[in-house]
Amino acid sequence: MNNKYFYSLWIASVANLDFPTKAGLSADEQKAELDAIIANAVTMNMNSIIFQVRPCSDALYKSKLFPTSEYLTGKQGAPLVDGFDPLQYMIDECHARDIELHVWLNPYRITTGATAEKPKHDVSVLCDGHPAKLHPEYTVAYADGKLYFNPGIPEVRKLIVDGIIELVEDYDIDGVHFDDYFYPYPARKEVDGVSVLCEYDDKKEYEKYGEGLSLGDWRRQNVNVLIKECYDAIKARKENVSFGISPFAIWKNKSPECPEGSDTRGLECATELYADAIAWVKGKYVDYICPQIYWKFDTSYARFDTLLDWWCDAVEGTGVKLYVGHGVYRVEQEGWEPDEIPNQVKACIEAKNCDGSVFFGYPNIKKNAVGIIEKLAELNK
């Protein structure tokens, strides 16, 4: 990584959000969409693109471990259209313009939600050869309608690490990136008129591997070990490939029991998603941390400036870079001023330990909502 301010776009493939805009596009149509994304990145003076290449234990690239994504071809496991490899194309075109290409992976997610037509809790909907179909015992169906790999199983960890090794060895990527999906976001249900938290079924694995830890500590350890193994695997092969994670922005809320938490009131990624981002930073097994601070300066329960300052303090002296995730998807929501995101970027540039900004919500960039293209271009000349 160079020392310039990291300025990047998230490009999502899940549910055909950003690329491809629909499944089954021809190779030329895919190239045209990718070219347009890169052109916007160049216009905005972006020096990086974070490209989602494994949204659901699948692949938008040539993989021996994971099937081709249904978001790309329309049918999971189908051949790449005309042999076109979107990842290789993005690497070549980005590097030709001095733009870094980071691959974005969702390590545990297998499916995105159950419907009457597609009961995605059931591995039978997966294509033959899918690792979850080969090993249904690796999976957990959760109340959010998604199927997940179980973080408590060592063989799952090996599969995820092997998938990263494949990418690092086969492609000239600049970074590997995870977002905020670890253990699932809590889902609730009504029981006798009372809202109760749905159970995540990993009792068997906890009994086998828990080693006297509390359930929460064991789950956090499962994720921490995976993160360190991913970091070590990357660095053993290509020292210059960076590894970073974009967690939910609240680690823990400040309380008498946790005075080191942030002055916020919201979901805690360390206790509810079992994603202990501060352990990763202090352990120095990420190159950067990119909290998703998707709130405004005046959001009462989670102010942008409060969290920016807290994360700047958190990385102090660790050597881990801080990049901030900005919620461009919100810019047209009620109460969001046109200059909210530019003012956030200015605050990041001026902050003592902040080294970058990453923007989520490409559709609003694509249509240049509130003139966001020109506003962001101006800030990183």
C-alpha cells in the first residue's frame, strides 16, 4: 500500500446491486458495466475499488473451490459467460489506471434469504459441488432466512482460508476485504406477545470445542482465529497484499462495565455479531480497519464525529490504518443535507489517524445524486 489517502468505492454483486445489474449479461455487456464503474472512479479521483467477488460462497472469478455466482450467470455453477472473468478484467483495467483492486468476500454467508419458491435454508437449492452441499454439516440455518457456514467448525475455517489463498495465488490483487457479516445480525420473533431473540444453533460445536469459554467468548475466538489465519496466509504468499475488514461501526457502547466503549447507543459488533474488531487491531492481524460510520454528525445515538474520534484513538500506535466507511446510499434520505458526506470526508482528512474513505451506495454515485461525483472528486485532487 502506498501512503496516499485511500479513496475507494465498494462495488457490490450480491442481489445484482451494482455489478452485474442483472444476471446472464454477455461478456461485452459485463465489460461495458465495469468500464462505466471504472470511469466514474477515475472521475472521482478514486485510487481503489473494492469489488465483491464472493457474495454468497460463490465466485465472480475462476475458482476450484466455489461455484460461479448465480448473480453473474443466472444459474449457480454455470460456466463464466464466454469465458469472461470479471475479476481479471477489473484487475487489468484498474491497474492500467493506477487504481488498486481489492477483492471483497463474505466469508460465512451461503444464501441471501428464503422465499416460498426458493427455500434457501435448504442446501438442496445449491448446485452440485457447492462446498455447503457437499458438507451440510458445516451449515447453520438462521431465522433471518439465510444459510451460513458455522464459524465454530475448524473445517469451515480451512475452507475460507483456502479460498483466500486461491485468490492471492491466482490473481494480482492488491487487497482482501471482509465486510460486517460474521455471526448473523440478531433476528427476533414474537412469543406470547413478547419479542425474543432467535437462537443461533451451534450448541453441538460449542460442547465439542468450547474449552471452558463462555459462549460469547468462544464465538469471538472463532472469528478472531479465522481473521489471524487469513492474515497469515496472505502475508506468507504476498506480503504486499493488504488485508482489511469493514465492521459495524460500534464496537461496544460506553457503560460502567465498558468505560472504553464509544459514547453511543446501538448494536455492538463485539457482543452481538461476535466481531471483536479491537482484538484484530491490537493483535495487528489486519492492515486496515474500515468501520461503517453510516450516521450523520447529529445522529443522537451514534454521532459521526464521536465514532471517528473513537476509532482514531483505537488505532493509535498500532500501525493499523483507519479507513472510514461512508453511507452514500443515504444521501437522498430525509434529513441528509447535500454536504453531509463531503463534510464527513473533510473531517476524516483532517483527523489525526485517519488514512482513507470508502463509499457504499454505488447506485447514488452512478446517478450522481446531490452532485456527489463532483463533490467527492474535489476532495481528493
